[in-house]
Amino acid sequence: MSIEELIENFAFFDSWEEKYQYVIDLGRSLEPLAAEYKTDEWKVKGCQSQVWLVPEFKPHSIHFCGDSDAILVKGIIAVVLMIFNDKSPEEIKNVDVAKIFAKLGLEENLTPSRRNGMMSMVEKIKQYASGAE
């Protein structure tokens, strides 16, 4: 799903409760992360829940897998991965994630701790992208 499609899907819902349920449903679509990756090496610091992000470096892009022990956070991971997955390191660094999150309504509808965790995921992804160049 493209970023534009994601924004369109969010715009379809009238209430934050519907969007919240959609985020949870997106999280259910994530492939489970193998237990071998649920270690401190892959853990995202700054998240209230446990979050793991694993990059797979390809010749011109990076694919990410992620998981969490919290159902809503899994959905947030799914949203973040839709924004960044399979992009080049340069594209990842240039994504205006604040603008996208604003269009989705995530900034104003998540608790401060969830927003901080979401931004920690973004920072980790951008670190992987910087290291890939």
C-alpha cells in the first residue's frame, strides 16, 4: 500500500475510534517476527511497549520487519513500515514523516508516550538508512 492509499484509507473513517480499529487491524496483518530477533540488538529504545525492528538491506532499498508485545503498537509499526519499507536510504532520509502523520491524524490522537515511541521507530529506521550508505 502506498502512502497516498494509506492517507486515503484514514480519511475514509469519520471518528478516531474507527481509525484506531483500522490501526489495530493493520497490526494484525504484520508477519510475526521470529523469536531470534526479539533481542536487545533489534529492540527500539524509547518505546513504552517492547518493539523490535529488523532491517533487510537490499541492493537499492531496505525492507523492514517489526513486531511488538502490544496490539495497538503493532498497528503503529505497520503504519510506519508502510511509509518506509522498500525505499532507498536516500528516500528514507527525505521522508517528511511529520507531514504524513499529521495527515493521518496520528499526532493529535495518540498519547504522548505512544507518539514518542512512534518517533523512536522513525529515528531507528533513519539510523539504519544512514548506516546503509
